[in-house]
Amino acid sequence: MIKTEICELLDIKYPIIQGGMAWVADAELASAVSEAGGLGIIAAGNAPADWVEREIVKAKEMTKKPFGVNIMLLSPFVDDVVDVVVKHEVKVITTGAGSPGKYMEKFKSIGAKVIPVVASVALAKRMESAGVDAVIAEGMESGGHIGELTTMALVPQVVDAVKIPVIAAGGIADGRGFLAALALGAKGVQMGTRFVVSDECTISLAYKEAIVKAKDRDTVITGRATGHPVRILKNKLAREFLKMESSGATKEELEKFGEGRLRLAAREGDVVNGSVMAGQISGLIRDIKPVKEIIEDIISSAEAMLKEINTFFEA
């Protein structure tokens, strides 16, 4: 069985973490991933603290295995969300959109493992100095908010720059991607898009089917002009957004235009006018299946490939 220090650090069976996706990653999905041997994550996003608390309580009822909460540090409710996470002694906290340094003392008071998402070597080094336990190096292949470096380029540079474990994210959906990440020096992987297209994910079926139908070039990056680029599937919203950007729309106009669009797609099923956040790996995903099957397929195929590699070198 493939085990790394991430398994020991997070007390999980497999070094696979589910991405913290706003409007997508709730208690149902998180508990399913944890039950299957990975680490499930509840995404706080911009949700108020009472919603986050309900999901934490629900997840504790659905699984006795470890799960985490992703905290978006730019959320207007971030202070209250942190207090809820501390109150319920959540053992793993992933963060995005900033540094968790302000809250590290609170997190460490409950023995939580803190793992920020980073998109550059410089940020990874700053996070290590802040005392985090690991980092998630996320390449621009990912869905949602992205950086500028690809996973293939980013991960080994971060691995070389820090002493703490590195988890690879972006463009990973099967055993091949999983093994490739380990070969780059990562101690585990984080996957988002692959878990979106699972039975236990509670978003609209239309959102999942849009990913299943997607081909290799069916994602596009929007929001560059705002300074916060986002990868989504091509649709009417994407075309209109890009048109506004090219015509010189202001940051405020673009942000207003994009407001509420993720919820529209994920929860209301409008994949024409909503923001269908998904990674470039969408073109590789061809089915909707249980989380347990997704994880077991990845691990079994990775182990089979390792045997083939060993045989090759022994020959």
C-alpha cells in the first residue's frame, strides 16, 4: 500500500485530500472522502459561521474519521469561522487567499494541522516560517482561483525550497497523476474536480454532466483583469465575461457581474449563465461514481503501475 508521511500527519489511510471548493464541499462530500480513506474538507468559502458550524456537526455525525475545514481568509466572516473551527476542535485546517499567521496560535491550541494552499515558492517559504505543518502547491491547471505556474513546474520547486511536506494539486484525477505527483517529490495530492463528479457530491447534476462532457480545451481563464483569475468551463457566462474584460470593464463592474454565479451553477444548475469552476483535467473524467470507487481506482492503478515500473527496471 502507498503510504507517505502525510498519512501519519493527518491520520488517514491514503495520501489523498479533497479540495475545499465553495458551494461544493459540504459535510456529505467531506465525510464520504474521509470514510473512503482520504481527508475530506468542508469549504467555508464566504459562508457565515453558523453554516460552517452546522456542516461540522453534520460531518461528525457521518464519520468518526478525520476531516478538515478550508478557510478562505478574505471572507468577511473569517474571524467567526475560525472561532467555530476552534470550538469544535477540527483537526485539519486548510487555508486560501492569504496567510493564516494571525490565527496560528488559536489553531495550535487545539492541536490542529494547518495546511495553506500556495501558488509560488516565495509563499511556500513564508508559510513554512509561519509554522504551518505542510503546504498544498496548486498549479494553474486547477479549477477556480489559480496562480500562474503549472503543477509540473511548481511542485518540485516548492519541494526543494521547504522542509515541510508538500501536497500537489492541479491536473490530478487518476493513478497516473497521483504517481506523477509523488515522483515530483510531493507527499500526497489534493483533488477537486474529480470529487465534484462523484455520487456523494450534492451539487446539481447539470454541473457534474458539464464536466463529464468537457474536452481537453473546454476550460478558460476569466478575471485576469481583477487580479484574481478563475478557471471555469466555457459557456455563455465565460464569453460575456471575457468580452467585458477585453472592452475595458472596471474591476468593480467585473466583480459585480460575477457575483453569485458559482452558486447559480452549483446549486441551481444553471450551467449556461453560472460559473462552472473546473480544472483542465475535466477532459479526462468520463463518469460519475462513488467517492470510495474513485479513491480505490486511483490507488489500485498506481500500485499496478509501480509494479510495472519495478519489473521494467529489474529486466
